Amino acid sequence: MKTLAILPAVALMAAPAFAGPYANVEVNSGFAGGSYNGSTIDTHVGVEGGSGKFGWYVQAGPTVVAPDGADTEVELAGKAGGSYAASDKLSVYGEVSFITAEQNGYGTKAGLKYKF
């Protein structure tokens, strides 16, 4: 029971002293073979921070969905992710994302980054 009582204090001590806000405008276009399928234009706001070897971010906002040959729509999209510096040269990262639509979409990304 004493362990449960100290968990909030440990969580607060591990949190960064300052999480920095940012704006992110990003265009993602899709192609199949030589054919253009369309683009999405994200206009997100977010916050990012970190402590020691850990880094994180959360962002969301409107996204313009512009499929080739179809009507353009505005949806809500966002993503959250984090990274861990396993060593000076190797980091591990992951991300989850979403977009609203007739059928809501979800995605994941995970990987390793090695610096030479």
C-alpha cells in the first residue's frame, strides 16, 4: 500500500520541468506506381518534452484530406510518440496516430535509429 502512495510523487519527479509547445505543418502525398493518389495537409499544434534518455511529443489539429479526383475534406488528426536513447549511437522510437473520417483510421510506427 505504501508503494501506491508514492507513485504520484515519482511520476511528478520524472516529468520534465518544461514541455515546449510547437506548430507543425506537414504535407503527406501518396503514390501507387506512377499514379498520384492524393495528399493530406496537417496543421497541428503540440507539446514535446523529455527527461534524461526519454523524449516524447503529442500533437493534433485539422487535416485537409485531398484525394486525387475527389472532394477535399477537413478531418481531425493527431499523433503521439516517444523515443529512448539506448546508447550514444542507438535510439528506439515509436508513434501512434489517428485521423477521423467515415471510418476512423489509426496507425503505428516503431523503429531503431543508429548514428554512424
